[in-house]
Amino acid sequence: MNAIALGVSMIMILLAAAVIRAVIVFVPRGRRLVVTRRGRETTVKGPGLTAVLPGVDNAVMTPHEPDYLDILWLAATTADGVTVSVNGLALASVRDPVGYARHHTSPISATVTEAEEAIRRFVSRHDLIELAGLTDDDLRELSAEITERTGAWGVEVALVEFSRIEIRLKEDLLEWADGFAIRRAAALAAQHDGSGTATLPVAASQTVPPQTMTSQTVPGTGTLHHRLTLGGQRLAVLAQGAERTLFVYGSGVEDTPLRTIVLARDEADDLAELLHSSSVPDRLAVVERHLADLTTQAR
């Protein structure tokens, strides 16, 4: 009889331990437990021991302390058309555990995705040289833009930092460097003559037309670039996908071109290479000097 009673006692102890194990949940420091009872009443519990009723309560563990989210090798394009690769981090905190628990997907993964999209938009609003001199106010504005979206699932992004912005040596960077050199020369000339107006330095026998290059978007077609040379001759290039169309005009003011030449991608590339006043290695050297100047200005 004693053996039977002992066996029953052992079974009762094991059942009690199983019930306690199923009901009692330990919430570690840095976490919170969001408990929804019967799909209606929601409470936030922890840290420490708390009770959860199996079959009655739905419990979701949420982070409570801030966490750094890595932004790695994010490709983006600046306002002046240069492709960059961004590395950095975002500091995210769960301000609303209930909203976090109710989000249908992983809120942290969704936050990383939203941060990447916001950074792409941010880069697209700034020229390359502006990225070298970002202020704390610029980054706070970016953080607020991300939080405006992530707040829907209870996450606040309080900080965004860029640890590295790398530039790939591609054609868009060469085009930017050419334009940067022209703009810088114009700025130096304006400072030298004291007029405050940016003008290009030219030989004494030459004059620069008021507008040498204009661009306009042709809806549904592409972008049309007009060029007026120092000799007063007109030409235009229509950029339509990978295809380029060259228009050559007469000496008058007529808008109808005298000649139209359609160039495939490889033909346009070959012609562009011939028209460059310096070789690609020489132009890359110029780019490197400009990037060194940007780094010095940022410091």
C-alpha cells in the first residue's frame, strides 16, 4: 500500500511540475512578454517570472533594449547621377511592444527594409559632394523619415550613421568629375573677378554663349540634350534607353535638324570615347584628385 501511495505521489509531483513548466514563463532582462488573453485583453509582462495559461493566452516575446541594425553594401544613386555603396547602421528601439507583437511579419526585418529604402531616397536627394559633408541635422531628418513608417509596428529609429560611402569607378562617376571640374573652374573664376557670377575661363578671342547646354524630358521618349558650340553651331542628342540619336542643325534658328543619325549602344560608346579630350586612365586620375579634394573639404 505504501508503494502505491508513493507511486501516486511521484506522479502527482511530476504532473504539478509539468503544469508549472507550461504555465510559468521566465522573461529575461531586455525582453518583454506581450500576452493576449482570449484574443481580447492584452498585457505586457516582465522581466521575471509570469504566468501564461496554455490554450487561453497567446504570448509573444519582444525586445526591449535598443539594437543596432547593420546596413551593408546598399547601392544608391546620388542626385547628380553617381552610383555609391553605403555602409552604416540604424539604432532601433521597440517603443510599443503591443504594436510590435501584432505585426504580421518580423518587425526587425521590416525595419531594415524600410531603412534601406529611406537611405536610397535620402541619397537621391543629395549631390555627391553633399554626402561628404552631412550634418547631424541631416541624419536626424533621415531617422525621423524612417520612424514615420516603422512607428506603425512600434519601432523607433533614433539614429542613423554612415560608416562608409564608397564610389565605383564607372562612367557615371567620370561624367560627374567632368561636370565638377567645370563647375569648380566657374566658381574660381567668379571669385577671381569679384562679380559673384559663375563664368567659364576662356581665351580672350572667344566668348561663351549665355546657355551652352540645355536638357529637357520628352514624355514617353527620353531626354533631349541641346548643345550650342563656341562657334555657334547647334547639335542635340536624344537619350532613349540604350539608344542615342544625334541631330545636326544648320546655322540658322530652325528647329528641324539637317541630319539625324541613330547610334546603337556600342556605337555611341565608341564615339564617346573618341570625343573625350583625354584617355580613361587620365580621367580616372582626375577623379581621384577630385575625391581627395572632397575628403579634405569634409575634414
